[in-house]
Amino acid sequence: MLKSVEGVYRDGKIELTDLPDDVRDDTRVIVTFLETNHIDLR
């Protein structure tokens, strides 16, 4: 399963904009950092 969720990296942690409903705790993730200019993912 692949699922993309927007978030922000702040103080060494990833803060997700929306929490996914169907993802269990301890699910492995891959994090991709985007450039700092505004990107509208909608």
C-alpha cells in the first residue's frame, strides 16, 4: 500500500496535516523533503 499525507517537519518531528484512518501504528514510512517554497498538493 502506498499513501501520501502532507505534513511539516518542525523541531525534529513530522507533524501530519491529516491523520490517515486506515494505517496501523508501527507502519513503516518513507519521508521525502520538499523545497521550502509553497507547493499546493491539492
